[in-house]
Amino acid sequence: MQRFRHPSNLRNDPKFRAIEKKLDEAGYARGVKLLEIVAEVGGKGEEFSPEFTLRDNTDIAWLADEWRISTKKTQATLEVFAGVGLIDPQAWSEQIVRIPLLNDCLDEYTQRQQKARNSRPTPESLQSDSGVSPVIAQTKTGRTQAEAPKKDDAGSVPTQPQVKVQTAWTPLAISPCGAIQFKEIWETTWNGRGESEFLSDVMARCIENCRLSGVEVPEAFHEAKREAEQREFDEEVGPYLRQE
């Protein structure tokens, strides 16, 4: 892979923030360099794999030379990277340096191309997002109207339990905001999120899609993203730091 997308908020990624706490800015620089190295040696096109094995021509001494540090520091750095999840800990136990983040960048590019062909949400998806599913009854005139609630034997309308349906706005803890074009982009991005994707990463992809489409992102969304990044940092990295 000749190039990869470098998110503008990479410095706020929980993994990189944890790395900086452990290794200062030198650790951040090594992390970015490692992204470059894996992108370079991982292959091209469909054959790309975000990993390399520290054996043969790509041993620990080779990586140390790429980082311009000693092999001892290289080993310690990779242990920190595995501890915070920048590299796959299980793969690292077999001396394989694998960076899932790079695979996500590649998949994101493909997903963006697919979404560009159909960027507007369908009526079905909007109905699902809103949680509105009205029951429609046929009138004698052939017109449709909302079915009236049925009364019980006492002539009273029973209270229906309120069912909370999660929408694209629920995890943000804010009301829908911005222009309709922004709302559509956010809801489409949310519907296409990965199963284990961080909320802040989904929001970052939405902001990038808005930038490419020339759509303004409301400040409330930016603020919600900053709060999501802080929560993710506390939840994912906090327990690891407290062990020290």
C-alpha cells in the first residue's frame, strides 16, 4: 500500500494517548512510523495484509534500525504497543506485528466508495432509525389512517408501555442537529458502522464524509465527539494505566 489515510485526530486516539503517557512523544513517533512500515511491507491492493513477522529479513534488529533505536528499546516499545492494543496482542505473542487500524483504513476507503453511489438513506432505514412503526387501518373510502387504540371492557384505553428505540442520535446524548444533509450523512454513516467500531471513529468518518461533500458539521456534534473520545479513553485505557 503506497499511502494510507492519516486521521487528523490520531493524536486523540485512546491507544496513541496511552502510548504517549508511557513513552512520551517518542512513542507517538514510533507508532506513526510503524504505521508507515506496515503499510509499506504489507503488500498492495487486495493482497494487502496489515502485518509482518519479526523473522528472517524483518527481525527485531531490522525494526530497531528503522526506528533508529536499540533492539532492547524496540522490544520494550512493542510490548507497550501490544499492551494498549495498537498491535494485536495475540499475534505479537507469535512475533507477528499486526495493526488492525490499517486494515480499518483500507476497508473505510472501500466503504466510502460504496456509500458514494448511494449516500441517501432509504425510507425503510429512516423508519427503523426513528423507531416509528405506525399501524395503518383501511377506511371505507379506501384511504388509510392510524388505527385507533382499542378500549378494554371498562371502556378505558389501556396505557401502552413506552419502548425506547436506539437511533443514530441516542449514543451521542444530543438532539438531532444541523442541516438535513448533515443528518442524512450521520445516520447513513451510523448505519454502516463496524460491529466493534468505536463511536468516536464512526463520528470521525462522518466528519470526513461531510468535508468531502461540503456539508457543515454543527459544533454540538464536535463536542459530542470529544466527550466520546474521553469516555473511550477512560474505559479502554484507564484500567491498563491504573495497573502501573
